[in-house]
Amino acid sequence: MALRDIAIVGTAQRPSEVNSTFTSVEILLPVIQQLLDKVGIERSDIGFWCHGSCDYMSGQPFSFVSAVDAIGAWPPIIESHVEADGALALYEAWVKIQTGEVDVALVFSNGKTTSGPIDQILSLQTDPYMVAPLKPGFDALAALQARACLEAGVVTERQMAEVAARSRRDAHNNAIAFTKGNESVEELLAMPYTMNPLRAHDCATPVDGCNAVVLAAGDIARRLAERPAWIRGIDHRIDTQRLGARSMIESSSAAIAAQKAGVGNDRIDVAELHAPYTHQELLLRNAMGLSESTHINPSGGALVANPAMAAGLARFAEAAESVFAGSADRVLAHCTSGPMLQQNLVCVMEGE
Amino acid sequence: MRLNKQTTRWRDKKLVVSGTTSHARVGDVFVAPLEVAYPYKRTVGTLLSRFFTSLSECRLEGTRGSDGRVYFPPAEFDPLTGEQLSEWVSLSDTGTVTTWAWQSTPVEGQPLAHPFAWALITIDGADVPMLHAVDAGSPENIAVGTKVKVRWAEDRPGGVTDIACFDIMGGAS
């Protein structure tokens, strides 16, 4: 079966904040309305709605259902939800459009990351018998991975600080970003460890945020956007949940996903990598074979704004916007999930 | 307001399926506390049953995979072939740190209340490391390659926390 041509034709993001008092509906509604206005379509034009969020963050089962109020369920709509990052919701929407059942989909995600101890909440995803009872936070697990990489010489603390310095600098150009800075690499290296061998700037900034994108097929996409970001390859791979059985110094699932998505077929102008820790960006670059000519995370990436369950879809939005603007022709968007880069979704998009 | 008979029957039915243990009837009113919990009991299956029993008896047992590698904690299914694993291997209570991180401010519920090291530890005789805590005292006392020994918890109901933590062999220097 020939695949349909599907593109991102519009995106919208809410600026990051912390300790937000808004409900998911209150933050999603204006973003979705803004997106519909930008693309120039109505709710009735959307054939499929797909939402990514995490009930553990609000502490309520099925709390995601209330978000339907932000999209309106009358007249009846076709919608779905993933208990995952919005990037995975985008993957589902892409599959839905591939079936031919619908032509236009709206994907959205939200995370009120700062209303609880996100580091501990996320570690509930780990093995419920062997790992979760010990209550290791995600920072601690990432720190174990970072140490292994440092010991093996795969990364250096200086390279990690360089990733942080570049991301914090680039954040000045991004209205969505939260953490910004102009520190030199030396200044960052002089900071104390928070989770040795990680320093505060090696870890992503938890923020509250939400975003949304519109996907459309073929000529509809060409009508809705001047320069759609065409999805040329998309793939999702998962490493074993058994932490000790994984290689700490490479990301095999990211490597496979990148290969299947066709990353190496041509040069990549911009790569938006969802790397919540500095050493993970370096691991991802190695796994995907990205060269020096690729501009990594011009948005500042997840280090400067990491809304849980929305940070992956934010990478898709940022990468697509660079295609819309004509500043890039071939871009990569990536989303990770789980501890130590357990899951990796890689997507290649191109302008025409 | 008096409840009619039908409502009372419905309410009694709810009482039977309730997962809470401290519910009660006060007069005509059913009272139950709001417990944010997962009040279900479940069996853990053949592999974890044997594993948790061995831990409660202060023994370490792993399983051997199709490639000959020994997993501790034991793997129920071969990570390479997916086949059920059945060959058990007895292990000593010592091991080697393969990577570590320093938790300077412990969170409630973690293995130790004072600063400690998280580590992946390969138990002697096993090939795949496990996650646990090392009571190292200070980050200067631990490194990749440090030899550690199980400190058993006094109370061992059967679970990974039957291992209280690991101690550095020869004592933290």
C-alpha cells in the first residue's frame, strides 16, 4: 500500500510557566483556538482529534477526559487519547490519516509538570517490583547513565556543559522557553553537583505548558499551508525496561528509529531532540549519526522548557516551524519517554 | 432525607465491592475514608514468588538466559528470545558497582534517609546489574569497581526492599 503524503500545516504553543493555577481546559482552549485561526479552519474541518497527557500528574484516573471540553464534543467528534507525550498522539493521528478514514487531524498535549514532584512521579513508570519500590527519581537514573558515559569516555563534563550553555543561549530567541542564560562553559562547570555527576543545568526545566499541531493529507495540506512540513519517515522504538540490561553508553532504540525514519538518507538542517539531560543529547546525536552541519535544538530544547507529555510534540512544532519559515528544508523531530532514553520516536520532515 | 429501599440495596452492594478496610455504617449513612491508594492484592507469579521468598530468607538467586548470561534480579522471560527461563543460579551476597550517582538529599521512601549512592551493581556470579542503594557515607568512597555487600533489612516481607542497601566491603574509607 502506498503511503499518503501527510504534513504538519500549523502549530501553536503556550509560553512556559511554573506553578500555574489553570486547569488543562483553561490552558488548552486558547491554544487550540489560536491554531484553528492560524490554519484557517473550523472545528468541523477536523476529522480526528488526538491528545497526549498523563493522569499521574493530576493524580486522577481519566482526568484527560475533561480536556475534551477544550475541543468541544458536540456535534460528535472522533477523538483519542494516549497516556504519553503528544508526539505519540501525533504518531497515532498519522496512522489514522494513513488509513484514509480522515484527511485532517488536530493533535494536542498538555502537562502541569510543576504541581507535583515530577521526578518522583515519572519514576512510577519503572518496573513495579524491582525498581519502583526503591523510589529512584528520573534524575538519579539519568545520573547513573551519565556516569557510565563519562567513565567510558563517550561524553565529557565539558561537552555536557557546552550543550547546556548553547541551549540556554538559544532560549533567548524562543518565547516558549523558560530557562535562559549566558553563562560560559567554565562558569557552568564551576557549579556544584545536584545529582553527582549531574549539575542543575544538566537537567531539564520542568514547566507547565501545552501545544497543538494540525496534520493534513496531500492537496488539503498544500491548501492550508504555504510550505507544509511533509512527514517523510516516522518510527518509534523501545529499549528493554530492565535498566541493567541496557547499554548505558549508547541508545540502540534511537539508532534503529533514526535508521527506519531515513535520517541518514540526506543531510538534516535542523534537529529538535527531546533530550531532558545534557549527556542524552550527545547520546542521541551519536545514535542518529547527526553531523556537525546539523543545527541542534535552535529552540533551546527540553533543557530550557520541559512540559511533561508536551515537550516531545513541542519538538515537532519547532522543527515544522523552521520548514514553514523556509529556514530549513529537511528537519528531524524526536521524542523520548521513560527513564534513560527508554523510548525514542524519530520523524523526518521536508519542505517541498 | 430517608433513603428508599432501592437505594439502600444499591448502597449495600457498593459496600461489598469497596476496597477500603475501614468503612463503617453510622446510623443510616455509609462512611468510608478517602484513601489515595491502590488497595488491591495480587499474586506475583511463579518467578517473583520464588525470588521474593529467597530474599526473605537472605538468599540471592538469579536466572540464566539463552546466551548464558545470569540475570539478577532474575528474568522471567529471556530478553533475547522471549522464552520462559527456568534455570536458577545461586549467587553470593557481594557484587561490584558498575555506575553510580549521588543522592545528596534523599526523598521519603528511598532506601536510606541520609545521603547515599544509587548504583547499578553486578552481583558476583551474575552478568546483568541491578539498581540499588549503597550506604557509602560520602561520594569520595565510591567508584566504578567498588566491591559491595548486601545489608539485609530486619523486616523482610518479600520484595526488593528486603535488601536494605549495600555496604562497601571493608567499610567506607
